[in-house]
Amino acid sequence: MSNDMLVSLRALIVDDQRTMRSIVRTLLSQIGITDVVEAADGTEAIEIIEMPGETVPDFVICDLHMKDGDGLLFCNKLRRHKNNNLSQIPVLILTGDSDGLLHEVALQIGAARVLTKPISAPDLGREISRVVGFAN
């Protein structure tokens, strides 16, 4: 699949490590996604998503383990959001944790995908295409 369709997407990266947010931003730019906002935790991410006049992200890439609230808590909070447009934003959990049970819990809470680090830009692009409905 061409990256042409991905170029128009807006991403939100949620990770408590600035370095990891930078790495994910670089991966996204390699597949043509440059409209990216960042949050250091789930609370900040919800604030960004709810900001009046702010463009709602097409998808979220969220770390599983963060100091101030983990990715499960963020995903659960987003899925329970009173605004249906916001509660349906696809969330990709990107984690170094390979615990299958934890991955399953993330999916049950409402994550669209659970991806294990490291991930290549082409693989990330394919996963994003799937969750936003560009690919099967």
C-alpha cells in the first residue's frame, strides 16, 4: 500500500519518555505522517483530544507502561468518553512488554492493536492503515 493515503492523517503519540516520542515521530515521518502531537501521559492526551478547536487525531500510539497512568488506563478512559467521536479513535499500544496476557487485556479494553518494540516504519504504516480503515 502507498503511503500517499497516510500523509493526511493526524497522530497523537502518548509516551512518558521524550526519546521514545521522538523515535515514533521519526517512524511516522518515514511513512509520510507529519501532523503529529505529543503527550507525556494519558491525562495530557485526553486534554489534547478534548481541546476546543483542536483537530482530533485519526489514531493514537500509546506506550503501555508510563509513570503517570499506564496505556490501559488511558485506553479505558478514552473508550468511556462521553463524546462518541472521541471514544472511537483507534489506539495502537506500542510496548516493549511481551506479556501475552497484558496484550490481551489491552485489546479487551479497546486497543485496536498491540505492537511490540522495536517496530519498523513499514510495519507501523501497515498497522496504522489497518486501524484507520485503509487496509484489511
